[in-house]
Amino acid sequence: MLCFFLLIYYLPSATCSQLLSRHRRSWIIDSFAIEEGHPGPFPYVLGKVNIERDYRIYFDLFGEGVDEEPKGVLSIDKESGTLSVHRAVDYEEKTMLKLRFEARKTDLSIDTKLGVEISIRDINDNPPRFQRDLYEISIAEEDAQGSHLLKLLAYDRDQRGTPNSTFHYEIKSVSPDPPDIEFFIDESESISFKGCLDYEVAEKFTVLVEAKDHGEVVSLSSSTTVVIHVQDGNNHLPTINGQTGSGKVKEEETGTSPLRLHVTDEDSPNTPAWRVKYTIQGDEGGHFKIETDPDTNDGILTVVKPLDYEAGAQRQLSISVENEKPFFSCKVKERTSSGLWTVATSAGDDPGAGPPSVQVLIEVEDTNDPPAFSVTVEEVMLEENAPNGTWVGKVTAVDPDSSHARDFVYKVGNDPAGWVTVDPHTGDITTVKTPDRESPHVVDGVYTILLNAVDDGKPPLTGTTTLSIHVKDQNDNVPQPAVDNVDVCVSDDPTTANITAFDLDGNPFGGPFSFELLGDVEGKWKLLPSHGYTAGLVKEPGVYAGPHTIDLKISDMQGQFGIYKISVSVCDCSVTPGCRSRRETATTASGAIGIVFASLLLLLFLLLLAVVISCKKEFTTLQTSDSSGETLLVSNIEKPGTDCELPDCILAISTGKKHHNPSDRQSLHDGMRHGQVLTKDMEHFVYKHSEDYRRENISYLFHENWNQTTWNSLEAKGHHNTSQIEDMNTMNFLQTRNSSYATDAALRALLHRGLSSLQETEEDLLDYQPHLYADEGDSDNVSELESITIPDEDSFHKALAYICKPPHTQN
């Protein structure tokens, strides 16, 4: 039994430091150790603390074992200092108790403090324990003796480094216990064996292993069970014991099974040692395969490649069989007292013999074979544009049936463009259609046709060959431009647009090409470069903005050429990049003309509709006068109540005098309010202004501040020579109605201009492109007409847009 002593360390307090300097203190404490698991009775005296004092001392004890876990183990007599133990302790829970002694005077002031450690003495109360009570492992039958099967591991909770925690392993029993195998614990504390494993003798072993410690008083132990499963090895070879099936197969037939082999094996069923695999020898050409039935282990022979009766009526095959797992055998020769035993092992095939095999005979039955062509792909050459009836080539087929040859005829199987025909008896191929190398069915200059030979068997069989016609190219296509219109930007310097050409013919009948401009292009256009696959059309600085047409000649390397009209749009690319905005909505000349006519007809329809919907029952009698020498035709000849008030966009013109009195001005004012009546002077002014509008820019008609200054500017332009308004009151009246007069003048001028434009040549109308104001349905981006961008040169539509705007949008 181990003995532990009491460790004492001195912890004086601040209050007793002076006492320590004045008094000599002597502590006499025995060495204390508590033995774990003491049987009692309790309490028992552990020892006594003695101290020399001239005065009375009281003792207190605190810490582990008293007021800290494990509580209630120790106590001390306050006056005598006797230590008592009240219950047993466990070394595995606490190896040492840390406590504090305190000595107090009668006034309860602390005299001295001491720290004390009391050791727990270990006893052998724990046996070694395995991690698990049961282990199960599997080993292969062919594992060699001395193999490590399982590493053992146990643990003892008693104090380390003592006999109580030191132990060893021992095999107590093995079941079953055959003579050719022995289990043992090796130096690495692993389970191993001597001899040979045999699945047929024992499929499982149960080994009881004990771990025992070396305790001096008492020795403790525990055990575990190890179950060892033996996996069957291949120590029996398969044996072929028969075959079933006709052993016959028809030529040209695949997927059939003419034969099935049967085997037996004494190893465990459905294990790699029992399952077999077959190998075919003598199958030249790879016509057969053999697979293993997973349920019966039979070998199923199948035809995977057609057989030819003419190549042989019988096929001799050799089929061998072996297990998936290699063969293995082990026999004990000598059992030695120490070390491993002497055994004899073999791996692979059974010594002195190869894998079992059997010879099989397969008979091939003759059937009708399709005609066979001499070659599978026939290559011929044919000139492009050859006349109909040109001989292309000849194909030849034979009937491979040696026993009964059949008659057959030649046919065209697939001729995508219908170029050829074949003589059904001779196989001669001739053209029935002009060959075209540029046909979409010609790929890389080769036209492919399938030809068949069909015999008269029942059912008739067909042989097929491929005819590849290499079409020799001719220069039967002229070069063409990739586009028929280009865009050029306005610039003070020469600007260039590229024109690319292509030719459907191949080399040497294609590019590079020669480009040439025809007509009067001096100082306007030139080509740089003019040779290659792309020409650069250079615009000279003097060419004005707008549509142009050039004649371009493009020639190939053999001199074949084509002449094309190229539309060139010259515009300011900063305003309309690439000139595309003027060409997005027009694709043909007829489309442009149709749009112009449709726009004018729509405008006239809207004007007529505006007149109809503004009809009123009231009408005003027009003022007539003969002083001017002119005749006013009376237009309000309808019955009262059916006359119409003209809308603001239409101005009715009437003749009148140059001078009016106030009453006339009043009646004129009433007439304008009801019928929009003007004097002859105003009519003359409007018509004169309309004529001027055709020659001059009409922008001054749409100035946002139409006032006296505007009228004066009109007089300065010469209008006062034909229309003089003397009465300033009338002028003031006119100023209040300026939008109506301006609208009428502009409308007449625009209609005249629009109708006149229809007399232009069709070629000029080709380049007119309507402006795209908005896409239908784009309700999220509604904008007023003022914000629409209209090219400056399109004055007709700009003026028309301004006239039709409501007055409130013009400011």
C-alpha cells in the first residue's frame, strides 16, 4: 500500500505579519493519505494537527472534501485539531484533495493560514476494459498465415505506471477449433493465425480474448468476443458439364443464340469464387460473343456480326471458362512449436492444367444475299453544264449466292437534284439534267448519288453503292456586288465607302475582281483600290448631299463582268449616322411612290372630313362688288341651314374692294367669324405668296411672333405691288387672324408643291424616304410634333407638321 504525506505551505495574512515577527511558531503535522474505497466504519481518525502556542487556538478546515466536491469527506476538531474521515473516496474521481487550514485566536482573529494537499492512495479496483464487448471482422480464405486480423485495444483506469494498470492479452477459447488453424496474439497485440483457412471446414470462428492486469493484492480482468467470418475463396475450378441449343445460325442474321453452355462449381454460389467468365478462341472476324447468365452461371453464345455462308458453312470455336476470382489452394505440411507453420500454397490455374475448355461447332445456313457492288464508292468527273445524255460512268454488281444466282436490275436510289439515270441492265449512268456546280446539293464540288441493285428474290434484296461526281467548274457566273446601296458621309475631304463583290464560280473563275466606274464620274467619284475582293468608292469633296446613282462594272479574273447600278446616299453622318434613318422604312421604288400618294390622299381626306364635321345651319351672305371688274361666283347657293363653317385650317377666299368703311369692316369681321371671308386684296396676296413660297424658303410663315413687322417684311419682299392694304384698322384685324391667313397660304403652297412633285421621274422618287415619327403602340414615349426631328431638306413634311399643330403647341 502506497503512503502519501501531507504538503504544507505557509500563507500569513496581513493582520498577523507583526505577530510573526514577535512570536516563535511551531507546527507539527503528520503525513496524511486517504486510501480509496476504505470499507469503514466511519468516521475514523486520519491524524492530528499540533501547534505550540502560549494562547488558545481554534482550527477551521475548508476546500475539497469539506465544503467543495467531494463534500463531507473530512472534518477537523476546532480545539484539538484532530482530522476525521467520514466516507470513502474514489481515486478515479480525485487523486488529491486541496484544503486550507486556518488558526484563530479567541477573539476570532486569524493567527495563521496553511494550504494543505492530501493524496488519495490508489487500489486495484478497476479491471482493464475493451472498447467493445463484441467485434466482427471478415477475412478472405486465401489470406496468408501471419496476417494481422484485428488490433486489440483495452484501457485500465487505475493509476498509470503501477501494476494496477498494467495488463496483457490472452486468447481463452476458439470455436470451432480445427487442426489446420491456430489463432494467437502477436507482438503488436493483434489477432493472427497459423496454418490455412478453409471455408468448407469453418465459415466462422468465435474467439474469446481476455485482458488481465498485474495487481499485487488482487488481479482483475475482462474479456471481449471476436467473431471472424471467412469469405469463400476460389479453391474449386468450374467444370463444363453440357450444352444445349441447335448450334445453327442463318447467314446475315445477328442477335440469335445458337448455343448455351452449362458449368458446375463447388464454391459458394453467387460469389466471385463461383461466378464464371467465358472466353472464345478461333472466332476470326469477331462474329460471336458469350455472356454469363447471372442466375445459372450458363454461358450464352450470341451472333453479333453477320456470317457469310459463302465464306464457310461451319465455324469451329473453342470456349474456355474460369472464375472471376483467381484460383487459390493452401495445405498444411508441418506444425511447428514456435513461429508459423509450414504450408504449401498455389495461385492461378490448377497446377499442371489450364482453364477448362470445350470445342463447339456452329453451322451457317445459306440464305438469299443482296447484290454486291464491286466498289462501295465510285469516283467520277463531270463537266459543269454538260448536255443531257452525257455518259457519266458505269457501276457493276454481282450476286454473291454461289448456289443459286439471281437476276437483278440497277436503279437510282437517291439523286437529290435529278441529274442522272442508270441503265437497269448494264449499269451505265447518263445525265438527264444539266449539271450545275453552284447547286446547293453540291458540297465542296462533289455531287453524291446513291445507286441500288435489286434482285428478284422473295423478298427482293437491295445492294447499294455511292457515286461521287466531282463537278468540273466553268465560268458561267459573273461577279456580283454584295449590296446595291452604300452610304457616304459629307466631308470637305474625300470620304470612302467599301463595296464587296463575290462570284459563285470557284478558282480560277472568281476573284480577285477588277472594279471600274462608268459614265461621267470625273471629279465626283473614284475607286481606291479598284482591284481585289473589296473596292473603295471615294467621294470627291464637290459631291453634294443627297441620293446618287453610279454604274459599276465588276470583272473576274477571266474577264467575265457584270454592270450594276449602285445607289449612294451622301449625308451628314453626325445628324443621321450611316444615313440609315432615311432608308429604314423604304425597300423598293414602288413602295416610296405608294407612300407619297397615300400621304396626299390621307391629307385631302382629313381636310374634307374637317369641312363636313363643322357644318352649321347659319350662313352668311358673301359681299360682292363689281368695282374691281372681276366676277364673284356665288357659292352659297344651298338652302339655308345647310351651309358649312370652314375650319381654321381652310381659308375661303372672296373678292372685295380695296377700301372699306367701318360698316364694311364690321360686316367683314362678322363674315370672317362665320365664313372666313377675305377681300380680293387678301386673295391676291395669298396667291402671290403661294407662288413665292415655291421659290423661297417658307420658314418666315411660321415665326412664333406674327405681327406688324412680319407684314412689313412681306411688303418688303414685293407683296405690296400686288396687294396693298390701306386701311390700318383692317390690318389690325388681320393681325388678330394671322394664323388663318398663314395656314391658308402655307397649305396652298404645300399642296401645289406636293402635287408637282408627283410629276418627277420615277428615278428621283426612288430616294425619297418617309420619316418615321413613332412606332405603333409605343404609348410610353408620346411626344408632340414639335419635338420630332425632320431633316432640313424635307421641308414639305416639316411645314405640313407645323400647320397641323394646334395653336397652343406653337408657342
